[in-house]
Amino acid sequence: MTRIQTIDFPLRGEFITLDALLKACGVADSGGAAKAMVAEGKVEVDGQQELRKTCKIRAGQVVAVTGTRIRVQAGP
């Protein structure tokens, strides 16, 4: 059985772009790698495949990538 890693990401501000979120959480090694993951269809936002690299991710949304789930939460 595959174990899924869950990351809680505290959001600063109104939103973060999808590629920046993947890089900030360490899911992608670089911004270019994050953009490639999105372009290849490997990323889901709230259960739906997302192909927009700079999609705005807001508090309450869940981003899933192979083996990792990122829960975006309202920051301080």
C-alpha cells in the first residue's frame, strides 16, 4: 500500500501560483520542474487535472501530485 505524504501549507496573502506552491513545498526542485509537472498533467487541484502553470491557489484548496497531497490553509 502506497503511503501519501500530506503537507499543510500556510498561505501568506490571497493566493500563490501553482508552480510556486510546488517549489515552495519541495515537490519540485525548481520552478522549471514545477511547470513541467503541470504541463505533463501530473498535478490535480481539488480532484481535477490542472494544466495552467500559474493557476491561483487559495486557502482551502488541495493540490495532489504523485504521492503527495498539499492542503493550503489560511496563514497568520
